[in-house]
Amino acid sequence: MPSEAVGGGRGGKAGREERMVPRAEFRSYYGRPVLKKPRWKAPHMPGYLYLGGLSGAASTMGALADATGRRRLALTGKLTAVAAAAAGSGLLVAELGRPERFLHMLRVFKPTSPMSVGSWVLAAHGGLTGASAASAVTGIAPWLGRAAGAASAVTGPVLATYTGVLIADTAVPAWHEAYRHLPLLFAGSALASAGSAGMIGTPRGEAGPARRMALLGAGLELTVAGALERGAGMREEAELVSEPYRTGRASALLKSGRWLTAAGAAATLSAGRSRTAAVAAGVALTGGALCTRFGVFYAGIASAEDPKYTVVPQRARLTAS
């Protein structure tokens, strides 16, 4: 039966159309999700997102501290970077299931693939941070260690933000439509995390740059997270997709992350006068960054499970065209 028919019969008005079938609602076949839910697991994937950002920002902090003569802060940054890179790689390998799968990703280099670029950046960054930290601890080949540290300051920002590009380059609605937000959100979270590590692991007198990095990262993280939850900056037909960030487990985690980040930023203002405040600020900022990464992860899972986040924006685009 056609969905539209000329109505009115003999007494009807010629040309007037009457809907014979009601407009379809958003539903999937037999109620099944339109998209396959991502197979990534927690805590592996969100943990990798956090540790990759921490390593990338910490390596940059360490290189800048080294260049300005802050040896203790440089050592903290280098050790944090290599430890986070190693732990993050371990989580990624565990997520892949078999170690050789990571090696297989290095067989080709595809500039248009965030996964391919990220695999090469992670491999290069891990080697550079390892060489830099080993030289700093042992004193062997200091010029080579400084060169590796300087190079890791180049790979670090890429590692800290590429994961946002990676998950936005999927069909998962809450991630895909947030492609403008996620790299900035992860950058802010990474800066706050590295700054917190610098405050905890460095004497107060030398940790000034770490405190400033933490404040910069916290401000960026809070600003972008708020915009993401409101749907600001998303296409008009995709504003619905911001809903998973405001509901369920993702909402609870993101709200907790905002409170922890704000509390950590406030404590950072006193960290230059109190060792206790520095540690408290570092712990709060770290907790906020973790909550943010897990919140984004669960928002994506929720949006893939509910068909409306795929169907409604698509219908809106078709109607607009």
C-alpha cells in the first residue's frame, strides 16, 4: 500500500493528499542495535586513552624542563612518560588479545588511518622516552638522552591527542559527532595529568611549570567537557547525540570528573606553599582525568546500543536535504 493516497473520494478535493500510514518511528530490525557495539573493553581501552595522554604530555614537560635547567622536574617528566607509555602499551596489547597483532599494525604506514599513524607514533614514542629516561637515570650518553627527550616532545603531543581522533573516526554516534571536542578534551586531560605527576614527584620550588601546566589542562578540560555535554559545536541535527554524555554511567563519571578537576585546580593554587596541597591537587586531577576518559568511553557504548542516536540524525539530514 502506498504511504500517500489522494483522499476525499467523490466529495473530496482534487489534489489533496491524505496520509494512509503513520510516519515511522525510529526503530531497528527486531529491536536490535543498528550498529555493532564496540568490542573494546574497560578498563583496557579507557586506561590506554589515559596513559597515552599522560605519557605524551609528560614527555613534553620533561623536555621543556630539561631545556630550562630544571633537572628534577625533567627527571620526573621522563620517568612518568616512559612508565605511562609502557603501561599503556601493555593495556593495548591486552586489548588486542595477542602481542603479535600490534606488530602486524607496523607492517604498513597509512597516513589516512588514525590507527596506523597512532601505532607508529606509540612505537616511536616508547623508544624515545625509554632512551631519554635511561640516560637520565644512568648518566650514560647524556647528549643522546637529551636528543631523544627533545624528539619525544614532538611525538608527545601527537600521542596525547590522536586517541581522540581515533575514536571519532568510528561510526559510534557519541564519538563521531564529537570529532571537534575529543582531541581538545584529551589534550586538556593529558596536560592536567602530566602537571599532577610533576607536582607530586618534584619539590615545590622546582614544580612551578608543572602547576601551570596542570591549571592550563584543567581549564581546557572543564571548558570542552561542558561544551560536549551541552552539544555545543555539534551540527544541529546531531545535538541529540550529546545526550549519552548527560545520562547513565557516563554522566555520573563526567560529573565526578568535573568536580575532581575543579577541586584539583583549586588546590593547585595553594600547591606552591604546601606539599600536602600539591599531593592533594595531583590526586584530584588524576582522578578527574580518569573519570573523563571512562565517561567518554561509556557514552560511546550507550550511543551504539540505542538505535535513535543513529536513526534520528540521519533522518534529520535527509529531511534537511
